[in-house]
Amino acid sequence: MHSKWNRREFLKTASAATLGALAAGAPMAGLLSSCSSSSDKNKKLLESDAVKQRLANSTADTVILLWMAGGMAHTDTFDPKQYTPFEKGLDSNRVLSTFKAVPTVLDGVNFSEGLESIGKIIDKGTLIRSYVAADLGHILHSRHQYHWHTCYEPPQSVAAPHMGAWIAKELGPKNPVIPAFIDIGQRLTLGEGEELKAFHTSGFLGNEFGPFMIPDPTTGLDSVKPPVGMSYKRFEKRNELYNKLISESAFGEFGSDYQKESLRRAMEQSYMLLNSPEAKAFDLSTEPKESYDIYNTGRFGLGCLLARRLTEKGARFISVTTEYVPFMGWDTHENGHTRMKGMKKEIDAPVAQLIKDLERTGHLDRTLVILASEFSRDMMLEGRPGAEVKHQVDQPTIINDIKNYGMHRHFTDGCSILMFGGGIQKGHVYGKTADERPCKTIEKPIKIDQIHQSIYHALGIPEDAHAIIEERPFYTTPDGVAKPVMELFGKKEVKEDTEEDEVKEA
Amino acid sequence: MNSKAFNKYKFLALLLLLVAVLYPFFLADVLADPVTEAATSTANDTFWLFKLLGRLHPLAVHFPVTLLCLAALLEVVTLKDFNSRLRPGIDLLVILGAAGAVLSALLGWMLAGQEDYGGDTLAIHRWTGVATAVLGIMAAYLLYTIEKQNRWELIKYYRGLILFTAVGVTAAGHYGASLTHGDMYLTSVIPWSDDYEGAPGSKSNFSLVSLKGNNKLSHEQEIELNTQVRAIFAHNCYKCHSSDKIKGELRLDQKDMVFKGGKHGQIIEPGKPHESEIIRRINLPRSHKEAMPGKGKPLSKEDIQLITYWVEKGAPWPDKGQKNIFRVAELKPRNPSLPKATQNLQNPVDLWVNEYFKKNNVAWTNVVSDRIYLRRIYLDIIGVVPTPEELDAFAQDSRADKRNIWVRQLLNRNDDYALHWLTFWNDALRNDYSGTGYITNGRTNISDWLYKSLQSNKPYNQFVKELLNPGKGSEGFINGIKWRGVVNASQRTEMQAAQNVSQVLLGLNLKCTSCHDSFISDWKLKDAYAFANIFSDSTLEINRCDVPTGKMAETKILWEELGTIEEAAPVKEKLRQLAENLTKPANGRLYRTIVNRIWAQMFGRGIVAPVDAMDNEPWSQDLLDWLASDFVARNYDLKELIYLIATSKTYQLPSVKIMDEQKINAPDFRFAGMLRKRMSAEQFADAVSSAIQPVYADSAVQYKHFPELKPEQASTPFVRASLVKNDGFLTALGRPNRETVITGRDSQANLLQALELTNGKAFNAVLKRGADSWVARYKDSDTIIREVYRKALGRAPVPKEINVAKQVLGPTPNSEAVQDFLWAVVLLPEFQLIY
């Protein structure tokens, strides 16, 4: 009997310690092994001190990634060029933008027509106009998306973790009952679903850090409340039954081990989440109607609303996507101009409202919002200048049908990214693309590993953060060599010691 | 003042002087004591004064023990004359010593209560300490009796006692030191001791102790020292200073390069550590710009000492007789002769484990009960839980060898067996990946071939041959995934084949080596390319870190002694040669790898761990080698291997609990039986299907079109989870995406999993259907509780469990209450674990 009492006591203290560790912002890894030996416990404490230290140096606690899935043309969104209206017999080569440029709140900075709301709040963030996607040859959306989200080019010999999984591992959840890595809006059952799964994963870091998927924001609540048709009262009773059956179980004779404890802890956490007041944040129906209506441009807009509500309650990393389905959304292989109107309408109001709301509630200071896409588009160029690849769309030289009027080919050499909050400079434009075709990056090219390191920098995650997999170090960005771009934070660039970093061939 | 009195005072004064002089040394010793250092980092609720007093233990202990020893020594010196001039001094020593011993015992008790001490050493130290205090008091009391009551006849007893006390003091002191300095503190410097630091093959670092003062190192010592230094370089410096990355123009992986130095000149002045740049750099504070290693952990004090010593000794780097830096497993098979069978042990597995147990002081315990054994073999061999009828039949079977008979029967259920092992092989061969293959259909499904191979128990050498030199049915494994676009050279399909073949079949990691020379093994880039070239139509150009080198790859098996591959032959012929050469019995590695994988599946940990690193040290080389040789001798029969293991007493030992997952793969792992395992996603789904309600409908089966796969031949009346397409439920429970090779699954539970089980739609729907049918089938709660426990846990509920369940179910339960009860039962660790 004595040993049984000990075990229960142990569970009690273990879960109290768990909550304490979570509240202190300790990573989940520490949480899940809080039952280990005392020397390990000390180690965990040190680790959480390290985490605290990082957080003290950070400028952001939360990241919201607004994902423009399918390739968002920069010249028709945040980097407009010469506008050539549609007319029969139009020469494709003349077309750089299919929309008028409209002014924004920043002097001399124009957006493409249809993005006026974001234009009004762009002074609250930085506009990057010089993102250069990797040259992966013949274009494949899911492959570039894999690269954007993991910072590693597929295929990899080990399953590379999503950025959200790294953040979940390094920092743990901000609020213990809100999963650290939340992914809103992507269904994994549609075209290229398996390819999308390949990066919607925590990879070798383990399922613990994997994405909490909410494919449809309007039913987000279903993911965090008792099963459909079950009252909270019944839910509680059921959980009580479970705990009693464990404590009265004849299995008690076998004592505890790490698997049993981790099962119990996971169940406790799940119960906490499903029963917590924070879970209400997932319920969009409690949002005031006027606010709801502003966001409600579709699933993406409502995803932004859900992201805002979760941020207010303490989320760590949230991705909201316009959803990638081949030939849908931003993946405009035809009828680009017309479809672009719809896409801009879908994002303009909710993105602007998200930034305004976060600012109003004081969360923008510690929340880094990023709007990005895997690459851009062009009417003529497939791939990048100097490394053009096989065309995937026929584009007639002379356009007679409006369905041929649009940015239908994939372009990797100049894309726009927006960043707001979390220490990011306000009202700043970074980089530049050429005004004539090819509208490629001509100033301050920025690459994916720099983007990742900048995000990690904001969160206080060191540049050489890594995990050991199969006895070798695997860094958040390849070889851990990339540096954050300090200009984005309005700071001087860290001068690289080029002498030390030179790499020579044998 | 008579002379005796004068002597007495003189002696006391001398003694006090001695104490005054020596005390600071004791104090310094105590303050530097690791006990006090450790103590400052430990926090708990003990009252501070007790803590303080406890920590005075080390301080209090050093002094009185010396007094007692000194008393014993003086007693021996004055053996002839009890009433010598020293008598008063000895008396004082005994009294002070005894009092001090009592005090230290008390303080020690306090210290042990608050610090992280425990185990045998503490217990021995505690009781020798207490015994010493008691002996000291007894000696003092005897002394008092002798002198005050003139009972001289007691002198010999007193003297025996004081000598004995001195021995006790020494013992207590030794165990105290073992507590603070480690239990090899003394023995590690004794050359003939097992713990000797400098012993050949010793795992600890090269012993500086054994060499200090030696002017000239022997050739063997030079090799040893050099190997150790190179190991430090490899683990800490190669990342930036070897063939692939040559920062500061310095390479540390080759002798001539090391002595040539970097762009700032030589880094080593042999014989002069103080003038050597490398010694300066590794000693710089971490924050210094020139500190080395510039990245990663700083070198340990021992590592720095070792490198310094090496430079001091002239930086020896002998060209002859070099050892490998990394442990490399023997390639050849080995067939050690089996220990003699005993009355209790006949199974060869047990005979080898018995040898191991004897050496490691592990005691055999009783084998598990019929109920646990049956559940174990069902889950391990066919992947499902036994039905209550099967459990009853087994319990009633009175044949002496019924366990062997039932194992054989399970192995004979060919389809059930295949449906279980399909999961393991799908993970390992990354089969059953249902993506588009990135437009190219790169992943050819091999399910049909795989199922047939398992169902017919294809000999493993044949199985491997068909994977390496495939026909249409099995070509998916070496074909690899081809993404559209340009792919990193280290991920071309030929290199994927080389990586996967070496990882899965040979327990060797070539992933690093396919990009650059490895710094976790001795494998080189050219070896990986030579191996990959076998899978290639045209000769591959070697790329280092995705940059072409202009050198063309050779065509070789990783171990040339296994045979050659004709470089100019067409790929089909090269694959045929590869398949023949790799499956030769001479390739002990292939067979050790598979027996180790099967062992790991059944025991929760391999004889070698991790299972993909077969160069690591096994906990029993004999067992591993013998199993591999026996496997070959029995015609590569996987089922025979499983039979041998499942019928061993070793397999039937009670399961072992592990509190810290990290300990499982640690080098100091000690085998004592099967580690408790968690059910795989498939086992869990199948167990729910079997005990509660089928999880999957027939329509979920995705391989209906494969002619060989006829699940209706299976004896289970439900659809097995290994046949259905991966879904959110299985993913949450750990089924991998199978885009990459997976040879072991997560064994920890996590929040996402718990959420899926708690409110996942699909799983709840299953439970709801189950509840409806249970309510329709059984009227009253008692029957339902009893039946659920029988089917799900294979046992009757205990009265307490019935009470708890009844509080929810009531006498005649409704469907909702039953659903909640079913949910609670299948989520019990008792249901989800294999024990």
C-alpha cells in the first residue's frame, strides 16, 4: 500500500511541477521528462533558465505566419510595375502588372489595386521586396513550400521539422493549454496531400512538437472541446472515471514507468485544454458580429480571426494559410487577373484588421506577423532569369482572351514578404526589384535561411540551435551558418567574420 | 609539579598546537569538498539549521576519526606498558575521538536526509559510521572502567576494541570518500584493479596518471595517446577543420596537415605546449574571439590536459599500427560455442543470457503468468490481443510444453503473422507511401511482394536478394523518391538507395558520408559514392556538399572482402552481383542486423542500440553472434528465430520498467528482460477492433487490387489497421508518413495523441457504435463490466473496479454511459502497453 501512496503522491507532484514548468515557459521536452532522475531535473532547470535568458533577449513571443499558398505574384500585389490594361491583341511581353498601382500610407510606396486596407497599415511593419526563392529547377509547389517551411530542400535523408516544430521545441507553449504549434486552414486530403504532409510535421523532433491542425477555422472549437454531443458535465465525469480506474487498477502492481507516466500526463494536458476557459478562444461564434464580419472573407479571413483570438490567449506559433490546392487559390495557371481580384479581396481586410486589432490590444509589440508565399509569378518567365525551366503553362504571345491575361508562370527571383510587430522596424522597405522584365531582385536579396534566422532572432532562439539526429547535428537552418537580417529590426548588421568563415575545397 | 604531571601538560599543549596547525588544512579540504559544492545547488524544505548542521558533517568527520586512529596507533606503540607516559594523551584522544564520532554520525544522518545520496554505498557508510561511534563509546567506557575501577583484566578487550574501532573508522572513511569522489576513487589508480584508468581497452580517457613521470612512451602508448587526441579532434574540430570545411586553412584530420598548420602558421610546437597555438586557443575563455572550438561545446578539462600532454611528449603520431578512432564491428560471422545446458536452462538464448547474468549479477526471476505470456506472444507475433476464449483455452491447456506449442501455432497463422509484420517492414522499407511520388511516381508500391514474402516466410537471404536485385514487385525499395526539379547530389535516387540499403539492411549510417567524409565514423565520401554507383546506369561524379569534384566514383561494396562488382557491367548485372555478395554468410553484419532488429521488436531494445548503429557495442557479443550464425544455419528463417526467442525463459521474464527514456540507448544499459513497450498505432487500433468494436470498415482497405493480399484469409473478424490508408488517427498514434525510412517509433505519448483519443471524431464514432452494440447485447452493468475487462484486459475486474465503473453505469446502463466506460478502459495504460 505504501508504494501506491508514493505513486499517487508522485503523480500529484509531477503534474504540479509540469504546470509550473510550463508557466515558466520551459520547453515541452522538459515537461515530458519531469519524472526522470534528480540530476536530470537539475539539468532541466538549467535548460529552463537558458530559455528564460533567451526570452529576456527576445522581441517577440508569438509568431503568426500568413501563408499565401500557390505562389503570389509580386507585381500584382505588393510590388506593382507598369500597368497594361487588357485589350484584345495585347502583346504578352508588354504586361508587367495587370492592376493599377495605388498609393499606400508610405510615401513613394505603391501597392497593387485591391490591397488598399493593407496599404493603410503598412507603416506598422516592414515590406520586403527582395525575397529570392531557391533555384530548385523544374517548379513544384509542394517542394518549394517544404523548403520555405523547413529551410531544407527536399528530399532529405531524415524528416526535416517545420519551423513551427522547432519553435515549439525550443520555447514550448506560451500558455500551457494552447498547443505550441497550430496550423489553420490546410486540409491534407486534397491534391498533393502527401507532399504537404511531408513538411506539416515535426519530423525527427517527434510528434510532441507536431502541428495541431485546424483545417476549418469555423469548426476550430470542435478540436478543443469534448466530443460532439458530449456535455462538459459528462466529459468531466468520464475523465473522473478514467482516473479512478487507473488508481484502482490491478495494474497498479506493475508500478509506473516513463510510458505510463507520459500517457497520463498527455491525458491530463488534453483534459486541461478541453476544459479550460482558453478553449473558448477557439469559438468564433463568440466574436462580436461587426468584428466577425470584417474578417469573414472566407476560411482564410476567419483563420486570421482565430489566430488573433489565440494570440490574445497565449499562442506560440500559428500558421494561417489560404490553403494550397493545385491550380486553386494563388496557384493561378490561367485567368490570373480575374482570380487575383478574388484573392486580394480574401486577404486585404482580414490581414489589415489583424494588425490593427493586435496593435489595439497591445499584442503587436510581442507578436511577429509574417505574410509570405513560396515564390512569385510572371506572365512570361518560368523559373528565374538565367535558369529558366520547362514552361508549365502555354502563354500566347498575343492575348485575345482575358483568361490568358494574368501571371501564370512561376517566378523565383523576386517575391514580396510583409513583416509586422515583434520588434520589426516600422514603415520600412527592404530591397528592390527591377522595374522592367525580368522584374528580379536587384537590391539586398534575402534568402530563406535569413528569413528563418530573423524570425528565430526575434524569438530569442540562437542561430546555432540544433538537434542531434543519427549522431550528427541538424541545425534550424542548414549548417547553422545563416544570420538574422538586423536591418529588419532597425539595427546595424552584425559584421560577419568573412575571414573565419571562408570555406575551401580540399 | 611532578614529572608525570609536567609530561601530561606538555603533551596536552603539544596536542593543542598540532590541532591549531592542522585545523586550517582540514577546513580547506572540507570547503573544497564536492559535497559542499553539490549541497549549494540543492534546494528543499528542510529547516535551514538542520541543513547547516548536516553540512558540518564532512567538517566534523575528518578530525575525530584521526584522533581514534592515532589512539589506536599509540596503543600499539605502548603495547608493553599500559601506563606509559602517553597514557593521559591516549585517554584524551579516545574520549575526544569517541565524542567526535558520535557527533559526525549524527550530522551525517542529517546530511544524507537532505542531499541526493542513496544506494548501497550510502547504507554501508552510514552503518560503519554508526558502528564506529558505538565502538568508540564502548572503548572510552572500558577505558574509564579500567582506570577508575582498576579492572586491569579488561585491558586486552579495550585494546582489541580500539584497534577494531580504527579499522571501522578507515572503512567508514573509505565509503564516505566513495560517495563524494565516486566508488573507483581508490581502485582506479591501482594497476591490478579492474577499475584501473590506464588499463588497455579501458573506456575512460587515456590515463595521464599512468604515464606521468614516464620519460619515454612506448610505441603502443604513443598510438594510444595519438588515437585519443584524434578522437577529440574528430568529435570537436572536424566540423570546421577537415576535408569538407577548412576554416583558417587548417585541417585536423590528416597527419601532414595537422603539422603544416593553418594560415597563421604552425599550430603545434612538438614538446613545447606553451609555444603551441593550438594549446593557447583551446585554453582561451569561451568569449574570446580566437577561442577554439569556435562552435559547439568547449573542450573538457581532461581533453585539454590530454592534448597538452600529447604536445609535451612531442606530439607523437606513429604511422604504423594505427587504430580506428571509432568502434567498428566485426564483419565476419562468429559462432561461439554454446555454454552447457543446465537442468533449468536449455534454450540457447537463455544459456547466453545466463552467462551475461552471471557476469553482471542479474538474478533469474520467475517467468510471467499464462495470461501475460499469451498477451505478449499474441501482440509480438500476430499483433492482436488474445480473445477471452483463447485465454481460457490456454489456461486450461495442461500440456507441459504448451507455451512452445502456442507460439508455434501463432507462427503458423501465416496471414495474421504477415499482417502484423507488414507494419514493421512498411516503415523500414518506406513502403505504402501514398503520395504522388512528386509527379514521377517515384515510389513504386511493393506491398504485394512484401505481403507474399511475409506470408510465405521467405528466407531472409532471398528476401534481401529480391530487394537488392528486384523484379517488378519489389523494385520500389531501391528506386527511391524522385522529386521534380534539381535535387541535391546526396539525395539522387542512387544515393538514396545506398543510404537506405546500408541503414535498413546493414545497420550503417551513410547519410553524412554521402555528402562529405564522415566525422562520426571512418567512412569516406568516396566509399558512399562507390556503393551508390552500383545502383547507377552511368558512372556517378563525386560531389562534395553538392559541389562536383571532377572525380568519378569507383564501384565497390562497402566491405571489399565481400566481393567485387564489375564496374562496366550493366546495372542489372551489378545489382545481381551486389545481391549475391551481400547475402553471403560471410557477411555477418547483414544477419546480425536482422536478428538484432527482431530482438528489439520483441524486447523493446536491441542487443545493439540504436538498431541502425550496428558498430555500437552489444550488451552480449556472444548472444548476438550466436543468434546471427544460428539464423544462417537455420536457412535464414525469421519464424524460427522468433520461435527460439519467444520460447526462451529470457523472453518470459517479467517486463522491466524504465523511468527515463534516455537510459534505454545509453551505453551502460543493463539487460534484465523485456522493456515495457507501447502498442503501435496499428496494434492499438486492432486491439480496439478486437475487444470493443471494429475500427475500420471493409471499404477502408486500400490494397484490394493486389492479388496476393487476401485479408479474408486472416482469422481476425475485423479489418487490420496495417491494411488501411494512413489517417489522422493512426498518424496521431505514431504511424509515420513513410517518406523516409523509420526503424523505430516514438514511445512517448503526447498531447496531440491524447487529444485525438479524447475528442477525435473517428475514434468517438467507433466507441459510440461499440456502446450501442454492447447495450443491445448485454442487459446489466455487471455483465458489461465483466465482459469489457475480459475482452480488453484479459482478466476479471476486481471489486473496486466494479464499484467505480458502476458509479457511472448504474444498474442498467444507457449507451452514453457505456461509451464513456469503453473509452476509459481502452485508454488505461494496462490496455495500451505491452508488458
